[in-house]
Amino acid sequence: MKKFINYLFETITVTLTFYVVACFSISFQSVLKIFASVLNSALILSFYENLKSKYSKKAAVLIVAISIAILILMVYFIGYFEVAETISKLK
């Protein structure tokens, strides 16, 4: 049970990280969009390698696919927060 809870929290954390990076990627229309896309790809690969070392290759692929599907559903149903390309000073 403890292993499942650890897996669940790790997956939630990574999926939320994917969501934040996806929001940045959707918001930008410049070189930063490429950077955010590469960062998201690197996060997915890192998550996959981490899972592959703990579970079988099939399980790792399935978990990553489910995480990406959840990410797509989150962006579709919840939407995304827009990130401005200009730097503004906090008041």
C-alpha cells in the first residue's frame, strides 16, 4: 500500500509539473515556446526512465501514457493560465 501511495503522489506531482510547463508552452509564441516544449519532453523522458527502473517497461509506458492523457484532459477541461511574455514588476 505504501508503494502505491508513493507512486500516486509522484504521478500527481509530475502531471502537475507537466501542466505548468504546458501552460508556458501554450502561452509563448517565440523561442521560449521551443524551450518549454524541450523542457516538457525532457521531463517526460526523465519520468519514464525513473518508472522504468522501478517497474517493467510496459508498466512505465502505460503510466506515462496515462499521465499525458490526464494532462491533455486538464488543459482541455480546466484550461490553462496565460503567462505574459513581458516582464512586469511586482507591486
